[in-house]
Amino acid sequence: MRAILAAAFVTMALAGSAGAQEPDVIFKKSTVWRALTPDDKLVVQGIDDPIVEGVACHFTTPERGGIAGTVGLAEEVSDISLACRQVGPVKFKQKFEQGDVVFSERRSLVFKRMRIVRGCDVKRNTLVYLVYSDRPIEGSPKNSTSTVPLMPWGSEPAPRCGDWVKS
């Protein structure tokens, strides 16, 4: 049992750099009132795509209150919504693979993670973002998708996302 827990903590420590970005908390809204402990909430957060300048994503996650939520022991549910938009001229910083992780966050003490991944619909010149949660043993079918059609911004032409996908 100790070996499993140690391996899990090492895996968490070695999680990719996509998890390094801290999202901006936009606001929180209480959904369940609790008398003596923090309420359950919905938390709206925003992130910038780390390699696609000019694209931002907002996502909403449930946050459990109560004693378990307060001390970080509650497993968060997988109900996560996602909306991504072009917020300025799009500039790619580097090539990427279909399904690259944009953001990753722990959703339980050990095993569950939420991930936002990116792809490119080459035919439609559209970035596609998918949010889902996963576990090593049992995944979650709950997910949300958002698309960002690449458009000209001011006098700058729209780049082709297909030019930036690794073959």
C-alpha cells in the first residue's frame, strides 16, 4: 500500500508543465449552504493558452465545502464546463500535437485529474479544446468541448492552425 501511495505522489510531483499555470479565479457562487463549514461552490476560472497567444479559456468547476472539502480530502465531481475564445491576434509560440495538455489540475487527494487539451480542425481552421477528468483505473465520460475559429484580428491575417500541428 505504501508503494502505491509513494508512486502516486511521485506521479503528481512529475506532472507536466501544463499544470504549472495557475488559473485566475473570476468568481465563486455558493450552491449549497453549510452552517459551520464552507459552502459548496461553483468556481469560474480563466487561463490563457500557454502556446497560442490570443486564446483564453474559462471553465467552471464544483468545489466541495464541508470538512472534507476544507482539508482537501473531498473528491470533486467531474461536472466541468468550458468556453474558449479568441481574445486578440493569434500567434503560435511553437508546434503542438493533437491532444496536447493545455492545463491540468488535481481533483482528488491522489488519483483524479481534470485536463484541458487542444487540437486543430485543419479543414475548418479551428482550434478545438476538450475538458475531461480521468483516473488511472476508471475514467469519466463527462466532458465539454469548445471551439475557436481562427479569425483575422485588425489588419493581422488569421494563421492556419494546421501549419502548427506536429506531423
